[in-house]
Amino acid sequence: MHKLTLVLLLTYIPFFGISQNTISGKVVDELGLPIYMASVEIDQTDDITYTNYEGEFTLTSKKDFHWKVNIKSKGYKSESFFVLGGGKTESLVLEYDAEMKKLLGGSSSLLPRFPLNPFQKPFLFKKPKKELAVTFVVKPVGN
């Protein structure tokens, strides 16, 4: 009887407020590419997680909802948003910061160095133009 009571008690503990609250989502840049290792944290707590290679994260806390969540990553402007309930968020977009925009828009960009060919396929090295000299010898037929 004591074992049954203990099992029932442990089964129903999460329903009595000793549970954790969770949100999940994806962090992407302005081009829609996932951002790896962006920090996702609840403001004024130690609850923090980082995005994986796909930009996905899951943040869990014992704190009741109505969180202010901060997202940070090097090369991007920090972003904050409020969470009123658990679940999955839409893709969260981080904008490039001024330094990253300068880097992407400046001489380090690959696009000006390697323009697109007429078929819209990028190529890395420009093909040298080969000029062939062709000599035709015309022989009379039948002589």
C-alpha cells in the first residue's frame, strides 16, 4: 500500500506546480540561414541555452511564464522578446550589426570577386579565354 501511494504521489507531482516551463524555436539571420551558438537566455536569471547547427534551441526554466528572453550572437544585433506561454516560436531573425554589414558589403564579399555566369551558377575562378588558330587547307577534289 505504501509503494502504491509513493508511485501515485510521484506521478502527480508535475501537476501540482513542480514542473518546468519550456519554449523552443529557431534563430536565423537576415538571409534565413541558421545561426550557430547564439545564446538564448531569460533576463535576470541563470537560465541559458545555445543554438545548435540548425539554429534550433530549447529553453527550460522553473520560472513562471512572462519571460523576457534575450538572444545574442557575435556579428548580430541583440534581440529581446517576451514569452507569455510555452510552445514553439516562429523563426527569430537577428539583424547583422554594423561591423558585419561592413564586412559583407565591402571588399571581402565574394559576389563582386566572383560574379555569376549567365546561367546563374556561381563559379570560383574565371576561365581563361583560349583563342585557337585553325588553318584550313583546301585541296581540289578529283585531280
